[in-house]
Amino acid sequence: MIRDYLLLQDMDVREEFCGNTEPEYNMTAADVQELILHGSMDEWLDCLDFAPEGVLDLIKQLSIELPLTDTRKMDAYKKKTGTDLGKLIQIHAEEIAEEEAAKQEAKERRT
């Protein structure tokens, strides 16, 4: 669990708990956002192959929020994790639309 969900920045501590780590272990939210928006397919596939579970969860979260628009990346994520990002993005967009409609309706009732 430490290796997959905790980012240890101290090299000595990281090596003691996790051993040798891949570069994807060090990815921050900003790095993941850059990968989602501008990363190449090769970078995406490397990340999916070598990133710990915590980074894969962050990819899922940010892909939904931003949202991710590259269907090739969505397909690769689905093959790796079994999670359909396209469907999650669609559900999230529908929830936001419903919230906006409810807010608009509430404003109209007050006036």
C-alpha cells in the first residue's frame, strides 16, 4: 500500500520501503494533467504499464474532471484497468448538466 498510494520524496526512505521505482512513481497531479492533455500515446502506455495504483487512480480522476478527449487513451486505460473512462466522463457531464438545470430552475422560481 505504501508503494502504490504514498509518494515518498526522500530517496533513502523510498528505496528502503519500495526498492527501485520507475519514473512514473514520482508523477504529481500536474504531471498527470500534462500527460492527459498533451502526452504522447507512448508516454500514456508507459505510464499505464509502470505507474503505481495511486497514479492510475489519479489518471482516472483527472480524466473525468478535465475531461480526457483522446479515445485511444481511453481504450488503453480500459484494456489495462477494465474501467471505461468514456462512460465515466459521460456520466459526470450528465450530472453537471442536471445540477445546472436544477440551479436554473431554482432561480426561476424565486423571481
